[in-house]
Amino acid sequence: MTDQSQAINETTVPGIELVLNGGKKELDDATVPIRWFFSDEVLKRAPEYVVIIEQTALEAADDYSMSYGRRYLCKVTEAVKYLQLFTPGRHRLMVLAVNGKYAKKRAQELCCNNAVSITWPGDHADRQTSWTKLCNDYAIIAHATADFTVPKELFATKRDTAFSKAIWNWVNLWHRTEPRDQCQYRARKIFAFTLQPPLFLLLQIVKVAWFIIAILLVFIMSAGAFFFGWKITSVFKQIGQFYSHASCTTLQHDRYRLWRSGYDTASKRSIYMPFTLFELSIVLGYAWMLVNHQAVTLFLIQCQPALQITYTIVIWSIASLITAIVLYAWIERITNYIRPQKKEVEYKVDSKQQNWLKNHLRLDQKPGEILFKDLPEDSAVRFRAGFWTLKTRLCKPFSR
């Protein structure tokens, strides 16, 4: 790749500089390592978190989505971040350094909440006020940007045969998103050809059993709704809806006794049921009680003790519940009154972390390329770097 359009163009401001792609000016992998280094002025303010924002050319050109993109949150002490790219073509990158008492909270808001609109510095001159306000609101003390092109051949390819497509669909059957890279696809494939077949068979058996139960419930709910005076959707239509969407609509509308709306008739008059089965059962039940009043009276006399016990339990339960609610409110008020107020703790720079940053992330320590031997002698940092170095060799990201 000798085309200059694929070179990395980096824009830095005083305070932070980046080392991308191992220091090489042309991308040779779709997983890009990034390191950051700070000036003495920025190190005095002890940056704690780095927010990385990556966008495609389409996102950058769209005025609506230009403030979004994929966002990543890192501690400054992580020293290196391996960024997987999933789209060929032109990309741009922005790195923000955040510090202060609420650095973690602010960095999380910047990273995880796309509602926080981030104006790219230099995109629009009339938006520089918004950029300045953003830096003040979120304690952004330094930033750097870069843009580069990702060639299409750096991504993993999917075979186009019918058999390969069938395998791909089976492997990703229970996943909402496609695999990020070849490693995730291999992990899914292992599961798809070991545990997935028996679980798939078991799931189908459960689905059939649940479908049978659902059919019975549809009949019961439909009968109940019609009994109390609502017009129901056809039972067979409900079963079809449940089979297709795992849900169904029992009632045609929510109006009591309405059989047909006036909008559906030529006379424009709504048609109502003359009576409901529930009303009919009440009338017939009352008539039966008049005819058999002696038997009803004897039944109520025999049930009197049981009814008294029931009334007593209900009354005491309600009284106990109300008393418990009142006592809980009293305890909460007293606790809030007695609880000492938290004192505002003054923010202080962590001198230990500041010394670590000076020893490992100063601008004069910026290497020409990213090498394992130049990383800080921290076991966590080196373990992550070793893992990603191996993964980069074995797994290419899939293009989306």
C-alpha cells in the first residue's frame, strides 16, 4: 500500500500526542493499536481517563450523526488501546483526556451516552463555542485527532457458497449481531456444533408444549372476555398471531358491549349486544335464589362462623399493613434527620499516579512505533498487549 490517501494524518494540540498503528503511516491491519503521551502541563493536571471516538466517513459527513460514532473508555494508566475497525474506507479518530473530581462519571457520560453531542473541533467554525463549553462541562484537558483509510482487504471474508451461508446462519442463529471477528465466530461455531443441537431440539419440544398450552389459554381468555361483554378476535386468528409473533390480541376493541362500530355500518349507527352472558347469569342466579330462598338461608347460617373469621383476618391485615407503612415513614424521617451530612471532599491530585504518568507517558518518551518492550513494566498492561497482539495475528475483524 503506497497510496498516500491511506496515510495516517494526525492533528495534535499542545498537550497530547498519539502513536497509531505501531507508528507506521499505512494501515496493515484492521485492529489498530493506539498509545497516548502528555506534555508536562497536562501531566500536572493528572489526566485519569481517555475517551476514544471513532467515526466512518459517512458518519463524519452526516450532520445529524457526526457527533456519534463508536466510543471507548480507557484509564490513562492502561497505556495502550487496541481498536477494532469494522468498515473499510476513510475513518477519523478523536482522543479526549479527562481529569478532575468526577472524572470517571464525566468520562462514562461522554463514552456511553450518545445523547452527549460531541462537535468535532474544526468541523464548523460556528460550533467552536459548543466545543469550548463541552471541554468545560466535562473537564476535557487535552485532545488529539487523526484520520486514515482502511483498505477492504484487511477484513475477514465470508464464503459465498450456499453451504457456507447455511453454516453461517446456523452458527449465528441465537445471536442478534454478527460476530465481530474470526475469534468470536470460531467460539460461536464450537458452541453451534456441540451444545446447540441438543438445546435446539429441547427448545423445539418446549415451544410445541407451550404452543399447546397457549391454544388452551386463548380459548379460556376468549370465553372469559365474551362472557363479560367484550367482542373478541377470531380464535383462529389469535392462534395464528401467537404462532407468528408469540403474542396475540384477544379483544377487538376496549368498548363494553360494542359489537360493530358505526364507522363499519351503512347507517353509521353502532350496534351493541342486547345483553351479556355475565348479566344473564346474574339475573338467572337471582331468580334461582328467589325460588330456593329456604336453601340459601340455611347455607348462609351454616357459613356464618367461617364468614366472621374471614372478615376478622381481612380487617386485621389491612390495619397491620397501614400501621407498618406509617412506622416505616417515621423511621425514614428520623434516620434522615440524624444521619450526618456528607462533607464535600476537596479534589487532590494523586501524586502516586502523577509520578507513574511522568515516568511512562511523557511526550519526550514517545516512541516511533509501538513495541512490546517499550510498554510500561506493568503486568496488566503487558498482559493485555500480549493478548491483543496474538489475537490480531489470528483474528481479522468482519466488515459490516
